[in-house]
Amino acid sequence: MEKYLFKTSLKCNGCIKAITPGLERIAEIKQWSVDLESADKVLEVDSNEDISVQVIDSVKKAGYDISRL
């Protein structure tokens, strides 16, 4: 299992709620979380394969900025 980290523009639980449906559609994601307390609002994704492109596309479609850390 690998951990993939992303810097995001998420600000609150409403933002997390907005990205949830898209991330839940990515079957390869085993678990994910967002640290809203960190300066980079880090999204951490656990997966057995690199699904960075799918995660970035999903979060951008929800209207938020995201980049790989």
C-alpha cells in the first residue's frame, strides 16, 4: 500500500463533502483523508497503484486546486 500526498485548496468540511463522490468512484482508493489543519490542506490517499491522475482530475472537476506533493 502506497500513500500519495496532494496539496489542495480545500478549506472546510463542505469542501471535503464536495470531493467525496468523485473520490469514492475511484475503485483503487483504499482510504483517503484531508488534513485541514496543515498549511497545504494535504489530501492523503492510500492505494496499491499510482492513481494520482484520477485523483487530480476528480478534485479539479469539483472546482478545487490540487497538485502532487
